[in-house]
Amino acid sequence: MKRIVLCMLVAASGIAKEQEAPVQRPACKAAIHGHFWPDAANTDVGAARKLAQCGALEICTTTGWRYKWQPVTVNVRQLGKAPQDPTPACASVIEEFNSPATSQVTSR
């Protein structure tokens, strides 16, 4: 009985790992200083423009002695005491370029 339960748990954890997890932004460090996130913006000017218009484009910069992701632009919807959700057009752009198929976490 214990073996059956153990096998079921192992199978369930394997199925859970197969589901795609959202791509996480890499740590901002000296090796990627000056690079954009999402990564697609480093090679695709159109992607960089769309992400910048939505306020979703970030760049790895230095602030004193530390490296930090900073937004390149800010969308007007992000301002104010109660920031609003992105428009459906911006939400689709953000989802498109943050998906694992188009962005790859690299250690440059």
C-alpha cells in the first residue's frame, strides 16, 4: 500500500513539473549589465518598441554599487495612487514576450 501511494506521489510531481512555469527575470549582474528584459527586446526592435509603449521594458543598470532592473518607460496607467491593470492590448504583448517560447533566460 505504501508503495502505491509513493508511486502516485512521484507521478503527480512529474506531471506538475511538465507544466510550463512562467519565465523568471534573471538576476541583474555585471554579466548582463545593459541588457533588456524581456530578453526578446535585445534582438527584436519591434518587441522593444511594443514593450516600451506598455511600460513593460526593463534594463539592467547600476545604482551605486548594486545592479538593479529599472523600467525604461512608464505607461500612464501605472501612475497614480491606484495603478490600473494594463489594457488588453498591452496584456497580450506582455504575455507574448514573457512566454517561455519567445524569451529565454540566459547567462550572458
